[in-house]
Amino acid sequence: MRKTLIINGDDFGLSAATNAGIVRAHTEGVLTATSLMVTGEARNEALTAAQQYPSLDVGLHLVFCDGLSVLPAERLRGVVDSAGRFAGHEVPAGFRYWLNPRLRDALRDECRAQIETHLRLVGYLNHIDGHRNLHLHPVLIDILGELAPEYRVPYVRVVREPLATTLAYARDRLGFKLIDATFFSLLSARAARRLKARGVGFTDSLFGFLQTGRLNESYVCSVIAALPPGSFTEFYFHPVGEANGSAGGKDKPANHETEILTSPRVQDAIAKAGVTLTNFAAIAQAQRPSTATPADGASRW
């Protein structure tokens, strides 16, 4: 009945500052996994860091909004603009994908291209999530339900955040949280059914969604203390660190999440709660037959 926790850092490869925060949160703190944007502007730097720290499990952060495609723009007409850029916000992107069935083959091709690019660059893939969680869009999750088993990806993020727990420790933006929780509970229930039918795993619960951009040390410690026995949980963050002497522009407000992840108080909360830190690589390896060879990205935790 142990409590198992994966602490993930999203947006690896987005910027030098993001990479710096993720590396520091892993080497000095409690972050156990990250998710790579394969077309991020600092992707190559992220890959170098991943090679230096093999205990950091690197998954795929699928991008279908606010980013660049892998495939050329001429193969994704109606999905990206002439520069290969997706819509800047998830809402118009989501409506476009839903209302135009002719885009689905292109979306499948791009999803496949991002998975194959990740495998070529990183060499393994144990978990997939999505930028702005757009991967839970009904069209995209159906595609992932097909491709994850094909590429033997054992885990996909499902956003099932226990609303009562979050509200017990953070009641700000109550109306927005109720709306987001209701909408994503419906998306996630559908996604869970699709993934389970295909043999793809996901955590029992997740935190970090309803408090995105508003995390603080007290909230994180309270959530960790409240994890029930036998739970399998992902807690995701957007850590940012110092890059070339500066956290850099739009990344700077997120710098406090790196401080949370390296805080002695958070580490103490994990120890007191009897929580086992791990990552998707270690769990996937434990579930393989004993004759299997260890995977890259195996946990140090």
C-alpha cells in the first residue's frame, strides 16, 4: 500500500531557462521526470542535459498548439500556418480539429512524426503528455490510443485531479476551477476508457493542473501529505531556472516552482508522508519480464 509519486517537469526544450529549471529541480530537488518538446527552440540543449543525467526520465510533450510542427507545412494544410506554426491557443485549435474531419489524417501523421522524432533523439519513450493538455482532445486521444500501443508507450497522462483535495488547500479562482475540473473530468473519463481498452496505463490521479501558475510550497506539501495509501500519482510543474544569468522574459514568473522543487520543506514532506518517488521508466521496467534489459531513463529514486 505504498504511495508512489512521479514529479514531472513540462516543456523541456522550450527555452534555455526552462531547461535550466528542470535540470536544477532534478539534480538538487525532487523532480523525477520531464516531457520534451521535440521542436522547442532549446531542444538540442535539452538533449545534451538528458544525456548528462540519465536518471531523468524524458517523455514526450506533444505539441498541437502554441508551437511548431515536425512535418513541413505543406503536409499539414489547415493544421498549421505557412511557417509550420499551430494556433497559439488551445481553444481555437481544438475547435478546428473537432469541426474539420479532413484534418484527422494530417493530425495522425504529425503525432506519429513527433513520437518517431522523440525516439530517434532520446532513444526511449515511457510517457506522453500534451502541451496545454490538448492531447486529451477527443480527436487527438483517439489517435494516441492507436499509436501508443504501436510504439509500446506504456503511459499517457490523464488529467484526473481530485477537486476536493485541491480546494481543501487552495480555494482561489473557485469558479474557474469548477469549470475546468468539470470539463477535463469528462475528457479524461473518455480518454481513460480509450487508453485502458488499448492496454495503455495512466496514473490514478494528477495534481498541478488546477493550480497551474499558482503553486506554492504550502499547497504542494499539503497535497503530498494527503496522498492516500496505495496511490499512484503524477504532480506536474513548469520549473524555470537561471540561463545566462537571467530567468528570461516570460519564463521569469515560473522561477518559484524551481524553488518549490528544491525546497527542504517539500523533501521533508515527502519523507514524512512515506511517499516513494519514482518515474515512468522505473515503473515500466518493473512491469517487464525479469529477463528484460534495463531501459534508459531508469530511476535513481
